[in-house]
Amino acid sequence: MDKAGEWGQDLIEVAPQADPPVARIFDFQKFRYEESKRERGSKKGGEGGLKELWLSPRIADHDLRVRLNRAEEFLKDGYKVKLTVKFKGREMTHPELGHQVLKEALSVLGDNAAIEREPKFEGRRLAMIITKIKGGHKKDEQNESEKIHTKESQNNIQG
């Protein structure tokens, strides 16, 4: 601690469980600044950003299809898409309608999209983030095919 004080730096405990505990001397404010700078850079440096489409719990079928066509275009361009169902007034008493709209949206998008973040309430909004599937298979389908292949290989080894 005396050395850190002499140098005008901070003493940070890196691994308190280690024997002896590990600590580093560095400027913590500078470290936090560089870390936030790296995070901002990683957000910008992605293939695309995040596009948001607003839906209603009582959206008509045709309107939903039009919005989802736009979502498909965004996915093709490399963007992630945030589908947001906005609730107004007493619509909040029926959150299942919002979940139903998002399920229908996923079924319409079919094999083109996978859920990155499950539907979650953000105040009066129900939001879900979807992303393009690389390779053309949903994650669940890939896991199923991997399970089948591993079972077949185990049967070949045993048999």
C-alpha cells in the first residue's frame, strides 16, 4: 500500500482466494475509462446495430406481416432486431396478448431468426431481441442433430 501511495496509484486485489492473495498497482480510474472505451468500440464494431420494431398487443395480421417483412430485411442486412410490444392503458392487464404476438412473430419469421434475448418486460413494454441464424438452422435444431449424431456414434462404438 505504501508503494501504491508513493506512485499515486491504487492497490487492487485481483485474486483474494489465492495463497498468497494477488494484488496489482495501477490507476483504477484509467482502467475503468479504457474498459468503457473498449465496450463502446465493441458495440459499434459489430456487423450491424440494433433495429427496433414496435408492435401492439392488438395488432392486425396484415400489419404484423408488414412489420415482420421489415424485420427480415434488417436481419439480412446483419442487424439484430428488437421486437417491442407497447401496452397502453388497460392493455397491461393482459400481458399474455403481448407474448402471443411475439410467438406469432417468431413462427412467421420461421428459420430465419433465433431468440437472442427472451421476452422481458421493460416498464409497459414487452421486448425480445432476435438475430439471424448462421448456417440456416435454429439452435434447438442444431442441438437435436448433435444429440442424434452423438447417440449414433456411441451405438457404433458399442456395436
